[in-house]
Amino acid sequence: MAHALNSTLLGHLPTAATIQTHLNQNVHSLTSFLRSIPPSTYTSLFGILTLLYLSYKWALPKPIPGIPYHKASTKRLLGDVSSMVSHISRTQEIHTWMSAQNTTLNSPIIQLFTRPFGPPCVVVTDYLEAQDILVHRTKEFDRSKFIADVSGGIVSKSHFVMQTNDEFRKHRKWVQGIMATGFLQDIAAPYMYEAGQDLLQLWEQKARLAKGRAFAAAHDVHCTTMDAVWPIVFGADPGNSNTKAQLRLFDTITEVDLPSSLEEEAVLPRAPHPEMVQSFLNLMHSVEACIKSPMPVLSHWLLRQTAALKKSIRNKNELISREIEKAVVRAKSTSAANKEVKCAVDDIVRREMRLAEKENRTPEFGSQGMSDEILGFIIGAQDTTATSVTWALKYLTDNPTIQSKLRSELRAGHADATAEKRMPTFDEITQTQIHYRDAVIEEIFRCSQTEASAVRTAVVDTEILGHFIPKGTEVFLMGNGPSFLAPEFKIEDSLRTKLGLESKGKVGVWNHADMESFNPERWMVSGPGGKVVFDAAAGPMLTFGLGERGCYGRRMAYLQMRQLLSLIVWRFELFPCPEGLSGYAASDKMAHSPQLCYIRPAKIVY
Ligand code: HEM
């Protein structure tokens, strides 16, 4: 049977001679075809293939010699982009991915290929080195181009995105008065306090409606910091207060639908933002959307083509021009009521008048530079501070012993307010030194990683830790890895600069055993006479950057934290939240924000 089948199949197969004939015919026609192609076509084809190969080789990531990197990434056109993007889509975070690569490659300095076809960026995780670069080596490392790429779409003329040049210094002069003690105490603190009082009222209302359930707090905190910064910048403007709008809504609500379980959140209504505030928020969110893009300039350009963003830009321009014009009128007026500076725009306008007079030129009130400074101030101040407060709520909620010690220290520090059964005033909060409160705030900034890196561009060919760094390289100085939240790398003294070495020992080193935990006591040291006092140099923290280009608004951020935390902890006990509404997963937006921020506050009756 099998044999019969084989014969049948073989019977249909061509013989070897037939195959040879076919082959000869095919080879012949192929040869004739190839002969018919003119030699110039071969040359072009060869040229195209060579070009493609060379383009491919050119487009592959080019490492900076000597600095550790992932070898496999240099064989991929997209370098480290896929690893970065997969981490972002899994976790919503980017900074943790960056410093984790130092740990994986076991080096305080590494390079990553995160911009397709662009040069690598360098990532450093070492406090002493970061401090040396930020404070001493400002002629070699300047404001990063990355910052300009990400924020330039809406504040291209703010000093925030500029290199440290004459233009930068001119803009700094405009805004320097806002961080002066007088402005902070007399103008900023009262507005912060008022916004804080509104927040307390709102949370009392929410706690009443939630009946013991947790409710989302991040939006309220963001509204509060906007309610503080808006009048600090433009002057009193209750019509644009987000929290007052929320309070008006809550005044009309007596009951809400609640889940039966106390483990589930109470979803509470939310009033829309006033239109003008919403426009500013849209602009801020547009920057957020570009931070994680490998092509931020293009991403932001695309966003600016949308009708919504065009309208927001128009609204913002109109409002800022109007406020500057009003401030100019006030500055030129001789009436006693207009003599005093009432807001940041007043201060900026008056400084520019004096500068213009000194330099014998016309004041540039209508310039984009001044407008961008004002928007840049709001962007710099609002989101970062709110984010730190949201982390504060989480740390205090999850650490009841620390929360209650903070409350006792506040009550002891504000003895008059305690005795008189009232809240401390904004002046009392600003003027009274309470060491433990300062330690709690510093620990919140250290752990929260609200801003997890400072970024610089090398403006000359230079070196870091003995490695050559070409001019133009972006250098990320991480504040969330070894040195800060994990033991520092061991680095030979010979690799550091002279000034870097001289700084050794000026700031302490964290105890390796508990670097990741939230522990304000780490900032408390034995002071004169054996008294335990707060020491800002107890150990490394980089949340505000450092040096001439470190955070300009740092003093205002501390003031806002003091005001808000004092008010919240004085008025409420923050009870633990259900597990499903807790946790420390974060999302890197404008700042490094908690994904979940819930509170379960109960009013304290003294
Ligand atoms: C918790 C709150 C804040 C955090 C964590 C924070 C963090 C930072 C960081 C990390 C930088 C870059 C520093 C560097 O590159 O060395 C920065 C710069 C800056 N911050 Fe803040 N900031 C906060 C609050 C504020 C406030 C309240 C303002 C305004 C009132 C502000 C305005 C600015 C400006 C204008 C710059 C740019 C400075 C320059 O380029 O020279 N920030 N901030």
C-alpha cells in the first residue's frame, strides 16, 4: 500500500534533468535582467543602503566614555525610552526610575538615553557632589535646557527658565522684594492664614456630611494654596477664591448619599473653580502634560493649538495686563490709600519704576517678561506647596504619635492661644519658634520628594567625579536616592573638587538604619545647654535645590507650611484612613504628588 502511494507521488514529480533545465532558464533571464540595469543604478542602490546603515549607526545612542550605562540600550534606537515609558505607565512616576538606575548600575554617576536621537543625560545621586555642583560650580553648570523645554511653552520669559545672565538678574530684581521678611509677614502671611481658615471651615462641613468616613483632600489643599497665592500676587479678590465658592455650595447641602461601609470614601460635591482661576490651572496642567513626554516642546506646541488652551492664554494675558495697569495707577497715585504695597504686582511695578528711572529708560510694564514673571510666580508657588501639604496630611495621619506630639508642642509654643482657648494668630505662627514643628516640616520635605531632582546643563566641557562631561549635557542631581533615602555610595575623596571636599562634614549623614522612614526626630539635635533643638543641617535634603538657582520661593513655602499645618493640627485630629484609601504611590506631575490623599478629620474641642 505504502509502495503504491510512493509510486503515485513520484510519478508526478519532475525529473532531475527537468529541474536543471528550468534552473538554467531562470538564471539566464535573471542575468539578462541584471545586465539590462545601468551601472549608475547599482551605485545609487549601494549609496542608499550605505546611507541607511550610517543613519542607523548615527541614530543609535552614543555613550559618554567612562560613565556607566545599560549596554543593551546603546543597541536600540530608543535607548532607555522603552524602559522609562514602561515604568511611567506602571507607576506614574519617573524620578524613582532614574535614581533606581544608579542603584542597578551601582554607581553614583550614570548616563541614560531618554531623548531619542539626542545625547545622553547624566544622573548623579550623591549629596556632597550635588551640593558642590549647585553651590560652587555655577560657571560650569547652569539652569537646565530641560526646564526651558518643559515650561517654555507658557513662561518662556520667566527667570525660572533662563540661564544665569543679565536678563535673569534683571528679572530677579523685579521679584526679590516678595521674599523679603516684611512682604512675607505683612502681606503673604495674612492671606495664607485667611485661606487656611476657609479650609478649616470647609473640612468641618465635609466631616459633618461624611459622618466618620474618609474624604478626598488633595483638591481642597490645592484650592487653598491657590486662594493664598492669588491675593498675594494680585491683591484681595474674594470673588476668585476657590474655597469660598466651595463653602457657598456646602452651605446649601444638609445631606449627601453615603456608602453603607465606613471603609468606603464619602464622595462629596465640588464647586467649579472661578473661570479665571481655571484658566491659570489649565496653563499649569499643560506643563504637567509635557513633563513625561520624550518631546516636550512638540507636545506643548500641540496643546497650544487647542481652543481651550488658546482661551486660557487669552484670559491670563488680559488679567495680568489689567492688574499691572491698576498697579501702575496705584504707584503713580498720591493718595495715602495707594501708598503701601498691597500685593506682589504692586511690588514688581514699583521696583521696575525705580530701576527704569535709575537706568534712564522707559519702564517695561507691558513686556512679556513681566507677565511671565507673574505667571511663573503662581506656577512656582501653588502646586509645589499644595503637594507638600498633601504629603503632610498622609504622614501625620499614618503616624498618630508624631501628630499628637506636634499638637502638644504647638499648644505649648502658643501658650497664650492655649490659655485663651483660641487659634494662634498668623503673627504668632510666623514669629514663634517651635523646634519640633520645624523638624516635622523638614522631614515632610525630605520624605515627600515634592521636587525630586535639581537639573543643570553643563555650559562648558567639564568633569564630574573624574568623568568627562561634554558641554551641553543635562545633569540630573537626584534628591530621592542614595544619600537621602538610602545609604550613600562610597566615593574616593580624590574624585571630588577642593571646595566639595571642604564642605564635607558641614551637613550630617543620615543613620543608614532608618533613612526611608518618616522620623522628624532625625532633625532634632542636642543644642547649647543640652536643649534638644531643630538643626537644618542635621542631614542631606535637596527638595528645594541649592545655590544661586535653588528655589527662589523657599521662604514662602516654609511660611505656608507653618501656617497651614499649625491650623490643621490645632483644629483637627486626623484619624487613620481605610487601607484602600492610603498608601504612598505617587504620580510625577508638576510635582511628585501622592496618588491617594484622604483624610478623616475630627474637630478638637478644647
Ligand atoms: C514646597 C514648595 C516648593 C518646592 C518643593 C520647590 C522646589 C523647587 C526646586 C527644586 C527648584 C529648582 C531648584 C534648583 O534647580 O536648584 C525651584 C525653583 C524655583 N522655585 Fe520653588 N519650590 C517650592 C515653592 C516655591 C514657591 C512658594 C515659589 C514662589 C513663591 C517658588 C518659586 C520658584 C522659582 C521662581 C524657582 C526658579 C529659581 C531659579 O531659576 O533661579 N517655589 N523650586
